[in-house]
Amino acid sequence: MSRQNDMKARYEELKLNQDQIDEVEQAFERADKAQKEFETWSQEAIDRTIQSVAQIVANSKTFHELVELGIQESAFGDPISREAKRFKIRGILRDCLREKSVGIVEEIPEKRIVKYAKPVGVIGCVIPATNPDLTPAGNAIYAIKARNAIIFSPHPRTLKTSRKTIELMREGLRRVGAPEDLVQILGYKAKINKGISEALMTKVDLIIATGGQGVVRRAYMSGTPAYAVGAGNATMVWDETAAKELNKAAYNTMRSKTSDFGSGCSADGNIVIHESIWDASLKELVAVGGYMLSPTEQEAMRKVMWDDEGHRLPDTVALSPQDMAKAAGFEIPADRKFLIASHGTGIYNSKPEGIWCVEKLTTLLAVHKYCGEFQNAIDAVQAIHQVGGIGHSVGIFSFDEDHIHRLALVARVGRIMVRQPQSKANSGSMNNGMPMTSSIGCGTWAGNATCENIHLHHYMNLTWVSKEYDKPDSPSDAELFGEFYDPELEKIQYSQY
């Protein structure tokens, strides 16, 4: 168990000062006490608690204020689309209210198996600057539903927003008589830095890490069980059948690309388009708000997005297309919603010429042409994922079920959205059955413990209760080994099983 780690040695290794050590230790002590009390609550009382916590954060007035504060602090992001993310909190609450987390949560009569839910204890969660309000709200609802306590480590860039979010949720706990220390945040007494976040990770029973790859690596190296995310680089495929609803395909991509100025891991970064619909597709993308970059503009854009070694430059992350153009030294019309790079694309490697297939993290979309058979589109997706985004997601706008099936057979991703805007659908939507989340697992492809959307069952332990069958379920050796069965080799029996 992670709480058995030698924290004294860990604190020395991380060079924490006494204020930081005290804050981690005291927060954990309070959380542990609150969790043990709350663990005894009934399912009805727990559900009422998460309703209170969700409502106090996700009501339109309050979430609007949190979004404004978050953008003011971080200096990036789109207030309109970020504010729409409050639906995710509602979706998480919806999913939680439909499931049990106390006592028996699943029965499998034919196997005589009954499963009982148990809390994991105290969870540590690292908050990214891109979602300083949504990430703590969603994770707190799941944690509380599973009868856990949760301690957040905020991003220094958005400390005030995350602190306000946690203070609101603590108020939501108090108004139903629940222990307010079920939800806490570091940073009141001690300086927030990588060291204190790593100490929290080592101290707790489970980590939920949503953020950059540095955060993910530190989570997995902490010695504590962890669910973390992989890098995004969401790619869409438009095959020839997309011609049936090309405007919808373009509209979906516009919605996905522009959500929070393209800062989300699921925002469309690439579209692989069949040659037969290439010209019409570009026309539709412009019709829904795209701006086609000239070769000169595209080269200027490259210089402000990446350095000479291909590292993403932070100053152009999550900017409007107008601010992106301004940073690159030119102007575009005020009505344009995103930028389109179409020159020199279709190259899928990590060399400088392949830069347009990597993750963009802003309002720029790259389009890539594929020719001939659908296998060429699959090959392009596979090559893009070798550069970045493996395990995360791919989408397809197609009415050809065989194409969808072939892509699903080989794509090394945890999720494939069919004719949906990825940034609105990958992590759950009111229009699909994906579990609502703010944390997308990318499987072993990306070094993650799960390829699923992180949702309620990841926040709990399960006890399996098993009873014997009336008679054994024991097929004969001939049935088990099939054509490889050799009765001569089975004549000698050393034991009866």
C-alpha cells in the first residue's frame, strides 16, 4: 500500500521545506479521517452529496465565473467553449447516479459471483492549467461517489481558479452534513511545485493524473497505483462516402478544432481526406469558418509554433486564429474560426518535414490527402500515431461499415468516434454511450494502465464473492486440446483435479 512508503526519505529526496511537508501530511490526515467517516454513509446519502457538490460548481452562473477567472489567470483559452464544458460535470453526475457504489454492485448468477464495492481511500489528483475547474469537479464527484477522499495539487498558473472550485465543493459538502475534508487542495500554506505534487503522489492510495507527459511519468514513478493519460493528436479520416454529408463533417471538425481554442487533447489536429473529395472538403472547411493558409503564411506559422528542434512553443498554445496570425506577422478576417495548413502535408514522420502531423494545441488544422484504397488512409493514421497520439483516439466520417470495421481492427487507440466531433465525444457526450470523464486513458500503447475513459469503477476496489457450482464446469481433455489431444499422453494421472 502506498501509504506505507517511507515519506521522510521521500521528502528529503524531493527537497521539500517544512511548510510543504506539513501541508501534505496534514491534508492527508484530515482526508483519511473524513474518508473513514464517509465510508459508512448510505447510497442515498452519498448520491445526495454528489448532487450538492455538482450543483454548486456546475450551475451556469458559478461556472461562468470560474471560467472567467481561469482564463484571466492562465491568459489562454476560449471562454464560450470552455463554459460549455459544464455539461461534462452534469454527465459525470448522470453516470454516477445510475450506478451503485455501496454494497453489492454487480451479480453474475450463472457464475455464482457477487461483487461488492469498496473505496480506495485517499486519492491524489493533479490539475492541468487547461481545465482548472472541470478536472477537480469531475474527479471529486467520482471520488465522493466511490466513498473516497481526494486531495488536489493545482497548477501554479491557475491556483486561484482551482482553489475557488475546491472551496465551493467543500461548501457543497457542508450543506449536506458531509465531512468537508473529503475534498482538499494544496497551496494554502506551501509553495506549489513539482516536488510537493510528487510527494502527494507518493503519500496517497491512488493517483489520477491529467496533464502533460512529465506529470504522467512522475505519477507512474511515484510507487503509487495510478491512472494517467497519454498525449493527444486527434486525427479524423474522411473517406469518399463522406461526400453524402460533407458539410456536417466540416461542421463537426470546426466544433472539435475550436473548442477552447484547440487546447484539448481530443481537438481535431489532422484530417486524412480521400482524393475524390479533397477539393470539396477544403471548400466546406472554409465555409464553416476555416482560413486556408498560403505557403508563405504557413511557413511563418510553423516558426511561431515550433522551434528548430520541433518543440512546441508555449506562446502560441490555445490562441484564437486571429492571435495566431498576428503572432506570425499577418492578419486574417475576424470571422475566421480556425486555420488550415494544406501545403507540404501528407508526410508522416518526426523529421522537420513531418511537423504538420504532430499535435497542434491551438486553432490550426492540418489536412492530408490519401489516394486510392482505404488501406492507404489506415496506413496514414498508423504513421501519424507513430509520431504522436498513439493510444488516444481517431475519428472517421464514413458511411461504409467495412471501412469503419477495418480501421477499428488495427487502430492502436482506445476510442474511435464515428461521424462525431472528437473533442465533444471522446470523453463522453449526451449523444453517445462513452463514459463521461476529463481523463482519457491510452493503454499500454502510451504507457498507461488503462485504455478506457477514467470513470467510476476506476475509483473503487471490488471484492468478488464466489460460491461453488453444483457440479464442476470441467470440459474433457479432448474438448480442451482439440486436434492436439493425444490420449496416450493422458493415461498416467499423478493427481486428480
